[in-house]
Amino acid sequence: MKNIITTLFNIEFPIVQGGMIWNSGWRLAAAVSNNGGLGLIGAGSMYPEVFRKHVQKCKKATNKPFGVNLPMLYPQIDELINIILEEDIKIVFTSAGNPKKYTSFFQEKGITVVHVVPGLKFALKAQDAGVDAVVVEGFEAGGHNGRDETTTFCLVPMVKKELSIPIIAAGGIATGKGMLSAMVLGADGVQMGSRFAASIEASSHQNFKDEIVKAKEGDTLLTLKDVTPVRLLKNDFFEKINNAIAKGATPEEQKEILGRGRAKKGMFEGDLIEGELEIGQIAGLIDSIEHVDNIIKDIITEYREALEELKADKYRF
């Protein structure tokens, strides 16, 4: 399976594992890379010294390409960048900020740069900044999200029409059929977060993984739109913040209720009552916690079977 994305990253399949905070440690990244995809270490939830350890362990666990997800609003970003250079990381996915500040700097060091965007105007800015590819993420995705609430399957063809660089689709994709659908619409590859969050290798708490499997349609919702939009599983904290918003809580009051460390409390420490449980709508389609090798094998098998089905008579008119 060879295309512009597999060539760009030197991988077997055009599948990128989302660099999710509290989920994407070295075990998950290495497992995805070892099985033909591109694994990403989620730097956004790591202190610099912890990040370095994850990078070093990942390098020992795989001889395949892997990368890091670097949120540009991270308070110690200069320290993380120094580690990326010192550890000779060759693939960086940037998010949550303007890519122009770092793209040429990284590329001059021989690093491939991909930027995550929630909409067309941001995709165009990323292309103008010179990035090598973009991840276009619809609002079905878990975690922090765009305010325009554009769905992935609307966003991908809109971006494809205007951009000349490779496009990776994200948000609401967890299966081979979903992957094929995204690529038919114009994506060159896919990024999956929720499907890999529900893996044995993910660094998140077992309680959180179990909640992903239990989730049904309608169990996630985008909230905190006045502060920083985020898709969460509904729990006591979610109801508390949503009730406050419904009663007219100001952004400052919402931030006070949110406090600090909610995401860690929920996803990493397993507090299902007071923690943030960030996951995508596609959780309603995930019904098992599997090893990464089985997940990727199932995705590719389904993709190829669906591709063959498209050639069958039942799709002809």
C-alpha cells in the first residue's frame, strides 16, 4: 500500500495514530510504528524530562519512523524543541497555534512538519507557512476542537479542492471502511485517535478505556465553547460545567469550575466522576480493547474488503 503519505513518512500504511494527551506514550507510538503506521508521542501532557524518556524508550522499542505531537501553546515548548533536536526526531506534528513560527526552523533541521487544522482557512495558512502536510480534523474528534463544528466528511473535500499539499483526515474514523471513505473524498491518509485510545498499549487508565467501549451514540458532546471547545464523554463533571453554561456562566466562571488537571484526572488517573474524558463520537462504534497489531490488521483487512466490494455489481447503476 504505497501513496504520497506512506512515502512522506516511509511507512507501510497511510495510518497515523493521534498524539493524544495522556494516551499516547512510547508503548503506543512504538506499537503503531512497528505495525506499519506512524506512531506519535503526545508531548502535550509531558514535562520535558518525561518527554525525553518516552522518546528514548520509543527509539529502543522500534526501528521504524515515529513522530511527536507538539502543541504550540505548551508553556515549556522551547525545552521540548531542544529535546526533539537532541534526540534527532524527524517527524513533528504541530497543533494549537500558528505553524509559521516553527515550520521553516524544523525543516532546516531535516524535520518533516505536519500541522493539525480544524477548517479550510487554517489549512490555507498552514500551506502558506510551508508545512509538508496537514491533518484536517472534523468536530467529531475527541478532545480540543474547532469552533465552526465542520464535520470531517464536509471538511476533507473542501480542503482538497483548495490545497496542493497532502491531506490527512481525522475525526470520526476508526475502521477500514471509514478510512476508505475519507480517501475517496480526497484524503491521502487518516489519523485515528479514539480507536488507539482503546488499545492495550495506550498509556491511559483502564477505567477510561472501559468507558470508551461502553459509549453509545450521543454519549459525547462538544462543550466549553466559550473557553476552548472540547468533546467529552458525559459524566458528573460534564453535567456540572454544562449546567453552569446553561445558567449563563461567564468564561471566567467556566475556567474556575474547570480548574487544573481535569484531563489527567480523568484519562490518566481514571476518575470517571470529576475528570475530563476526552474521546470522539466514533467511540460509539468501538466495542473492544485490543492490541495495536490486531487493530491495524482489522483496519487494513476491512479497507481492502470494502475496496473490493466497491467493484461489485451491487454498487453499479
